[in-house]
Amino acid sequence: SEGVRLSSSVRLRPNPAGYSVRLESRSIPSGSYEVEIATVGGSVVDTRRVTVRDSGQLQEVLDLESLSSGYYVVRLRSAGGWVGAVPLIIVR
């Protein structure tokens, strides 16, 4: 299963980002999700788990300090599959 496509409802702020970015959604099903940050070439450079409560709101601060300036993709995956992907630019 591909899961629900929510790319339009998942946002990164600010973007471009410096040393941290906030992953936000106001309309995501409750549950546990895996957040991946990957290079545009597909190499995963960071993975973490987040939990969305019944409110359907997600607000997670992602630490980018260990990553170099460049282009990345932040992907969100539920147990049912990929939920969405959002481009991320890191500029320092």
C-alpha cells in the first residue's frame, strides 16, 4: 500500500533552513511515523520516529546541525507506506 499522499499538507519552516527546521502538518492521521532526511541521490542521512496524537497536528523540530549545505528530501512514512516527501534546502 502506498498510504495516503499528504505532501501538500506537510510543510517545513523555514525553508531554506540553517541549523534546524520545523516539520508541520495540521491534517495528518494520528499514529507513529518515520521521518527520513535523504540526499537527492537517495542516501538517508537522518531517521527518527514521531507520534501524531488524536488532534492530527504534527510539529517536530529537526536538528540539521550535522548536515552540510545543500538539497535534501524529508520523507514521512507510516506503517501503511510513504505519506509524502518535501524538498529541503540547507543554507549556511
